[in-house]
Amino acid sequence: MSASNIGNALGAWTGGLAITAGFGYTLLDAPHPPPPPTRA
């Protein structure tokens, strides 16, 4: 495996964790409005 492939795998893994945490946050905080997106 090349360093580039490892970097891509880590990026996808951490991105998946961030997405999962985001969904968990929205589900747990359902009564509150979701925070505004930080990216346009």
C-alpha cells in the first residue's frame, strides 16, 4: 500500500466518523434546531 492510499483510507474513515457523529448529534438533539452549516 502506498502512503497516498493510506492517507485516503484514513480520510474516508475519519470522514465516516464525523458523519456518524453528526447524525447521532441530530438524533439526540432532535428537539433543538440543528446548528448552521459551517461550509457554504
